[in-house]
Amino acid sequence: MSTTLRFDRRGGIECLYTEAVDLRTLGRLRVVRATEIAFDPDEQRWEVRCAASRKLLQSDPSRAACLAWEHANLQPGTLLPSNQPPSQP
């Protein structure tokens, strides 16, 4: 996982949060999730959804696979693929 930090014009940082870099040393944090991972009991699968639009981005029977997808697709410098269909396992 990358520990690259990208600063926006207002001084905010865009990153996939990890504790490899203790961001608390920079000051008070405001964390906004890009995605939500939750289990769908009807489909018996884990789903990755865009937190803003609720669009399904990825699903898999394995939560670990969804976390891996999130880490691979939400690195700094990538855009949330909210206009793409979900990947199929």
C-alpha cells in the first residue's frame, strides 16, 4: 500500500488511510469515507458501494477480496470509479 499523500488546494489530504503515517501529528482529523463495505444477506455477498452515491462498485463472497479491491482502486491519484459497472468475480 502506498503512503503517498496528495494535498488539495485548501490543504486537505487525499489518501487511503493507514496507520503507516500517523496523520494525527498534523492536527485534528476529519475523515470521510469514499466507500462502504457491507454484507448483503439476500445475495450472501460483501458489497463495496460508493459512500456518496451508494452505487455498487464491487461484490464478492469474501470480505478480504472487497478490502483488497478497495486498496487497489482507491490509492492516491486514482478516481473513484463511480461510473463503471461493478467487477464480476
